[in-house]
Amino acid sequence: MAIALYPGTFDPVTHGHLDVLLRASRLFDRVIVAVASGNSAKSTMFSPEERVTMVQENLDSFSNVSVELFDGLLVEYARSKGASVLVRGLRVISDFEYEFQMAQMNRHLDASLETIFLMPSQKYFFTSSQLIKQVHRYGEQETGLVPENVRLALKERSGVTGE
């Protein structure tokens, strides 16, 4: 059984993340969305538990996907789950350098762990969780780039009123 990990902060999860997840779910028997709890250099808007919940609430159509919180070294977590593949999304060329470095370090730490890069649909190339958060900090904007539960959470977190 081929198990893949799709790691990230998912702060918050976007339609682009879900698009990559759909692609991965078609390729592997099981996909674990591994939500980083606090070992990332990124500052997060939502708690680890909130991010897990936001992802879980969007998995109704995925029969082979689960979500878990993880902390620590990704390769060790992958070993503990029996995963042989890491799934990473690539949107634009600027993502590649960072992702390439991470993939090479993971390969250095565990040569049996492969990294594959999947591209989301073209309509999600330009977006990122960071951009979504910036837009919502200055007022609710319906972008169509996040699931409804995430839009509502962003609205609540940013204190935006009105509908």
C-alpha cells in the first residue's frame, strides 16, 4: 500500500491545497495531510488544532485521506507512518528553489523517501495562504480561493463585520 504525506502549515487551507490533495489522492492508496504544529519558521494565524479542523471539514469527498498534526522532523514522522512519498505543491518558479532544497535535505536524511511535486490547476497558481490572510486583514473579500469554512474563520479572526 503506497502511503503519501502532504505536509504543510495549511494556515489556512486553500482551494489550491485541496486541488493538489485531489491529485495526490488519485495517485496513492492513502494520503495523510500532515499539518505542522509549530516547527515551521512561518508565523500562523490559526492554532494547529484549528488548521486540522479546517482541513478535515473539507474531506467529505476523499475516501483515502486523513489529517494529522505533527511536530518534529518530517522524515521521522514519515517513517512512523510508513509513508514512502512526500507530496509538495508547486505554483510558480519561485517555489521551486525552496522546495528543491527541502527535497534534497529530506533525501539526504532518508534516501528511501521520495518527494513528488504536483501543480494545482492554473486558476490557483497565483494564490497562497499568506496572500489570502493579507486580503482578509483589510476587509472581507470573496475571492473564491478558500472553502466556505475558511472564509468564515478568516472573517471571524479579522473582525470584519457585515455580509
